[in-house]
Amino acid sequence: MGSGCICSGEYIAEEVKALGRAVEKNREKLSRTSGREVGYSVAKRDFTDKHLQEFARGFHQLFCGEMCPERRKCQVDWYAYCTVGRESF
């Protein structure tokens, strides 16, 4: 997102919702593959360890490129943000 984003509140709200859905999907997958019910906290830890960086990059590109109501007027260079310094996540 970066400094200067005028839609940071919307970004955070949508990211929290998307992250919850992603963790729940991960919980269901882990439960299916293990053959037993896996709790949300275990799924959240697994998701954070294995998928969070990819999720963050993908969500950023999705929100800034398609969802943000100000994307056509945005002064933040979201493409550069998503493609430079990926290892810093």
C-alpha cells in the first residue's frame, strides 16, 4: 500500500476479511488432508508460516488494481510496490 494511500482504511478492512477467508479455507484443507478437525489457531499459524507472503502480494495487487475506488486517480505506484523488494514481506 505505502504512504499516500487515501483508501488505507478500506484496504485494511478488505484485507482482514480476505485473510479470514483464506485461513478458513486453509483450515478446511488441513482438516481434509489430516483426516481430523484442525482448529482455527493451528490453521492460522500454518497459513502465516507457509502462505502469508504470497497472500499479501496477491491481495495488494488485487485491491490496488481492481477493488480500490480511487485506483484510477491513485498517486501511489502500487505496481512498483508489488514487484520491488518482495523479500521484505
